[in-house]
Amino acid sequence: MRVVDIHTHMYPPSYIKILESRSAIPLVRTFPQAADPRLILLEAEVKSLEEATQDATAKLPGRPLTSHFASLAQKVHFMDTHGIDISVISLANPWLDFLSASESGKMAESVNEEFSRMCSEHPGRLFFFATLPLTAPLETLLAAVSHVQGLKYCRGIILGTTGLGKGLDDPALLPILEAVAAAHLTVFLHPHYGLPNEVWGPRASAEYGHVLPLALGFPMETTIAVTRMYLAGVFDKVRDLRMILAHSGGTLPFLAGRIESCVMHDGQLVREGKVGKGRRTVWEVLKEQIYLDAVIYSEVGLKAAIDATGADRLMFGTDHPFFPPLETDEQGEWESVSLNAAAVTKAVGEGSGEATAIMGGNAISILRLDQD
Ligand code: 5CU
């Protein structure tokens, strides 16, 4: 069995430099009371950033920026420690979303070249999902798709849910999705923005750590983005589009039936002829155009994911370097990884054909990892 990790991130050193120069999120900041600089990414961390800036005894915002985020040697060490044969690395959130139109094209080119160079240092062990300069003009964006299509180890693109600023159901995004599909690049859809802070209530920032935005905000963001794409007919308009959804599709496998029923019973959609013969159901789209990662940490969620798309569309991932162990050595085994591996075993049986497929076989064939 070959093990492939398709959900594994890095921030190359040039990207970290940009974060260090910033005063608004995303940013990297050093605090006198901590050895590692802090990586502060999420809207939910803004309040604790302000508090720690004013009060040296306040709890530190964000997460420690350890060598796991930017060091290639560390990534390979992590792979070796966990028996991972191949990793498909990608820039972590929020990608290039915060750069201006004039900056993002050049930065995308340099980040993608850097990922390409890292992969070439470990041929056959590393591939990558490229990053697109979504704030740049259409022409620059299309040029970026052509550029990454020509990079030997590129197998797709990582995409957030905002698209060009109006979401993934925005008609202006269609030419990009068409170009990506025509280039046989798989989209890895990943959340970043979650839900508005008010949803978490007044106690969240002080008392609940990152649990609500990460456990609930991220999956709901993915679910909403893909449902909007479905309702806008994006999957029919770009029939060759293939998307891997992070975190086993958010809550889509669980909610697909309800989404489907709401579509069938919606007076407006029925009147507008959108529910007639020939409509592909959410279930059909899931089985034809969607892949899911297996980053759900429990066999309960994983079984729902398998039921929704089929075991031949699931791919193992770790979410490294996020979710490090807090009480054991970071250079050793990570519980977040073993939880995901154990979920596969519990869901489909140790050593089964389905386990072999989910742990690596599916990724090798879907992402052509046996080809140069
Ligand atoms: O811990 C986190 O904030 C994150 C994140 O930002 N991105 C990710 O992929 N996983 C966890």
C-alpha cells in the first residue's frame, strides 16, 4: 500500500516575509513572552490580537509559527515519520487573497515556481496544487493557469471559496473554471473565512479557543460554497470540472439529502423550470464531479463521505502543519494523523481494497502521480 497525503500545506519563506511585513491579518508577529513568532490568520483571532498587543499578560493570538510551516526538510521528516510515500503540497490559507491586483500575478508566479522547485528536490515524492492570483485581471489569471499547467509536478490548483470576490457561483469566474478544467487541473477547494464572528457569541474569543471557527465555520463555508455552485448550475456549465473538497466536503455528505429535498420543493425553482427532467441531482454531481479528502477524524463522518461519493473518490490527508500535538514531541507522531488513518481502518477494514484505495491508490490514479 502506498500512502498519499493530498491535504498538506506549506508557506514558502517568501510568503512568510510578506506576512511579517503586515499589520492586518493575515500576519506574523513576534511577542516578547513567546519563543516562536505567532501566525495570525483568522477573523476570529483579531480580538485576541488586539488584546495581546495592548497587554503582555493576555493570551497569545493565533498559533506558533514553527519550522513545520516553511521548511521542506521538516515536511519530508513528517512524511517519513508517518509512513507517507507521496505528498501533494499546497499553499495554506488565505493564499494570495489579500494581495492587490498589481501584486498578485507576480507573487503567484514566484510561489508556484517555488513549489515546483521544492517538488523537483524530491522527484516522485512531492507534487503540488498551485495557487491562482484571484485578485488579478482575467488575462493575468488565465496566464497563471497556462503557467502552472506547464509545471511538471503541478496536479491542480488550491482554491478558496471567495473566487473573484463574489463567491464560486459568480458567472465571471466561469472562464477560469473552464480553463482549469480544460488544463486537466483538479481544484482542491479549501475554506478560510468561516462564518461571521457574531455567530460564535460573545464568549467564544475568550473561552472557546479556535474550536468553533475551525470545527464548524470551515465545514459550513465549504458546504455553502459548493451548494451555491450547484444552484447556479456551475457543474453543468463546466462538465469537466473536478473538485476535491477539503474536510470530507464540510457537511455536504450529511446534508445532500436535505439540499436535494429543498430544491425539489422550492416553488420558485419549480416555476422557473429548474427542477424538471434532465436535472442532475446533488447526489449525481457528488458521484461524477466531486472527490473528498478523508480529513474528518472519525469513521462516522468518513462513512457518510463514502456513502455520498463512493470509496473510489476519497483521498487521505493530514492537514499538516495544522493540528500539531500539544503535549508530545512535534518531531514524533501526530495524533491528528493517526485519527484520520484509524478512521479509514474503522470505516472500511484494515488492509481492505477500499483502505488501500483511500490511503493512496485513489490519489495516484486521480492525480496521475505515477506520471512525470
Ligand atoms: O488551525 C487553523 O487555523 C487552520 C487553518 O488556518 N487552515 C487549515 O488548513 N487548517 C487549520
